[in-house]
Amino acid sequence: MSTLTVAKAPSGPEHRTPCQKSDIEASTNTNDTIDIEHVPVDDDPRQWSRTRKMITLCMVSLATMVSGLASNIQNPSNSLIQEDLHATTSQISWTLAAFQLIQGNLPLLWSTASEIKGRKPVYLVASAIFVVGNTALALSKTIEVMIGMRALQAAGSCAVISISAATLADIYEPHERGTMMGIFYAAPLLGPALGPILGGSLSQAFNWRASFYFLLICGGVIFLSFLILFKDTYRRERSLTYRCALQRLHTSKEPVQSSRKDQTSVKDTEKQLQLLNVPVDKSVVTSTLGLDDVRLSIKDINPFPSYFRILSRKNNVLILTANGLVFGFTYCLSYTCARTLANAYDYNALSVGLVLLCLGVGSIAGSVIGGRWSDRVLAKMMKANGGKWNAEMRLQSSTLGMLWLPPAVIGYAWVCEKHVNVAVICVMLVLIGFSSIWMYTCTLAYLVDANPGRSCTAVATNNSFRGSLAFVSVVIAVPLQNALGDGGLYTVWAGILIVTELMVILVLRKGESWRKEGEERELKY
């Protein structure tokens, strides 16, 4: 039975890169394995110029910032929408709920499409959908149409969230990703912070429809930028989907073997390809059949097996849950803080937005500084470990942010409860944004590093957890705020965040062994 032929690395000192997370052999018959992240390709995105990479980074960051704007730019205008469209409070809530549910769970399909057709086609289609959704929202005459179009708007906006991190993984090496993820994630954090300010200002100057016209213009600019300036980072040679389909094609061309031991399944190939040792020659992978001969089947493009493989590993489940809880907390915070400022401090929509900007400023600072710190800590640990690394090293830098988060949340809780001067609330929001995103940047980078060849699916799964837990946190936020007050509500949240931090620490200690167990389990089945 023939399989993909993998040449041995050149003799001499072993070549190692930061991506070599495991030295587990892919086969009992050979020591040659393929690192799916570093299979040689034409026009390797990781060899692009710094300028080309920065253009790509800026474009995906802008797109995700606009996606973040769309999530809450409507909030200051809810009362105006309710009056104009003769809607109930429940119907207004559904415009928010529909957006969160779609934005959280549809990215899995977008990520699957991007692993088949490439990043650029997905960006273009999603941007077009976003433009259509905002056009319909700006022209809505009934609340029912608005609910449906908010879902369509979310369907278009969520694609960039799911595949942007994978796009950066396409162009940056693992040891660079902490810094670049930090820079990238600053933009979509700024979106939700600016949303209330822009929404309130536009509604006050014009009407509630102006917010959606603004998003329509932004969507058009993004579509044109992806059409003209974006160079696709996707390479089929580095896709597990195509590699498994190619192995299936090889198998179908071979005579049927009498022994079951000689047969290689598509699933076995995927397991082999993700167990990592890097050949450095462009000629290392040879085959009589190439990726151009591959025709994908429904089985190949089904996203759920990859989704369930992500969830089959304990380290992934804990990090996904932790990320979801942190995001749910920050979404709940921005929602309830707006209510507190409006009710207890009698702030208008624009003033509320200016205070919430403090959360965004802290988040941006934490994202950029935390990302750089993550790369610095990783480099130091690699040096101490003889140049070798594992994905869990990425989590070590998150512990610094963990120290500040629970105290800042408790401080915010009782500052709001006692209606202290709003300047103190602003300070607490900066601290919370800084520490929560410091932690989140590290865990998101870990999720990408711990799932080579599945980074897009891993990020999409992360978005599903985020969206679902954010939806739940917002649904229960107001009843809990009314029952417990800000002091009680955010003291509870501080306790939840302590548990979340313990989950991350557990992965830091046990994650490497759990990943190896998962790899061995997948090889057996």
C-alpha cells in the first residue's frame, strides 16, 4: 500500500522550528512525518515581505473592527427603533439575541468553506452579505424584517471573526503569533467600545437608520479592499481536508490488499499529518497524484467531525470554556454598565458610550502589550528548553493578567453599588479590559498553536463558545442585576473568573500530556 512519500531531512544537525510541537511518529514503519503547517508551497505566505504581511493584518483587523461595531451600535437607538416600528421590548431583545446566536455559531460553516475554497472567496461573499443585510436594516419598515436582517447582518460579519486568526496563522510563524494576535485583536475590541458612541451620535444627529447606513458604507469599503488588495493566504498543501482527500484518492487507485493491516484510512492520514516533524526541502513531498486531482466529497467538507475532534481533547474544552466565560463576562459588563450609568447616573447615550470607551482602551492596551509579553516569555522558555517548545508554554504569560482580573472586578462591583464618582468606574473598566484581554490573547494564541492544521476550525469553535455564553450571560444579566445589584452580580462574576483562571492553569500543567493522549487515541480509531 503506497502512501505519501516523505523524504528524510538532510543529514547533519537536526533542523527544528517553533512549530514542532510533537516528535511522535506518524507511522510504526518510518520515522518520516509531515508537519502540516510547514509543507513546502509556492509563494509561501510566511516568506512574504513585511509590508505585504502588514497590509493583510490591517485589512483583517479593520474587517473585524467593523464586525464588532455591528454587534452593539444599535443599543443607544433601541428606544427610537421601538417607537418607530411599534415593537415590543421582547422584539427588540430578539434583534440582539438573533445577532449573537448567528454570529457565535455560523463561523463553523465559514471556516469549513475557507479550508476548501480559500480565505479570499469567503471574505468577499461574507462582505457582500454584510452589505445586503445593512441595506435592508436601514430600509426596514417592520420589526420582523429587522430581526431577520440582523441575523443576515451577523451571518456576513461573523466570517471575518472566524477566519482572520487562521489568516494570521497562514502568514506568521508560531513564535510571532502572540504579538500579531495582540495587534489583531485590538481592532475588534475597539469596535464594541466605539459602537455605542457612534450609534448614539448618529441617532442624535440624524435617526436610528443612520447607524446602518454607516455600516453599509464600511461594508462596501471592506468588500472593495478585499477584492483589490487582499492576496489569498490559503494553500491547499497545508490543508488537512485536501491532504486526507488526496490520500483517499491514492487508496482508490491501489489494488485491494488482502491484509487489513496494509490498508490506510483517510482518518489515519489526517492523524499522521498532524503529528509533527518538519522536512525542510521543497522536494520532500512527492506523489504520482497531486492536489489538482482531488475532488472533494460531502464527507470531506463536513465540518462536524473536525468540530468534534477539537472537543474530544480535554485541553481544548477547558480553554474554550475559559474563553467563552471571559467573553461572556465582558459582554455582560458592557450591557449592565450602560444600564447602571443611565439609571443611577442619568447619563445619555453619548455619555454612556464615552465611559464604555474606557473598557475598550484597556482592552486594546492589554491585547497589544499582552501579545508582546507572550512572545517574550515564549522565547525565554524556548531558550531554557534547548530551542524546543510546546504549545502550553504560550499560557505561561497569561498568569500575569490573572493576578489583576478578580480584584478589579470586585472593585468595579462595589464602586457601582455605592454610586462612587464615575471617574473611579472608568479606572476599574480600564483595569478590567486590560487584564481580561491580556489573558484572552494568550489563550486564543494557544488554541491556534495546539491545533495545527485545524486552526480555522478551532477558532470557529471558540467563537461558538463565545457567542453561546455571551447570549446566556446577557439573557440572565438584567434579572440578576435587579436581584443582587451590581455588587452581588460582579462578586459572583469574580468567583466565576477565579474558576476560569484555575482551568487555564490546569491546562498549563496538564495540557501537553492531554494532547499526546488525544493524538494516541485518534491513531487507534
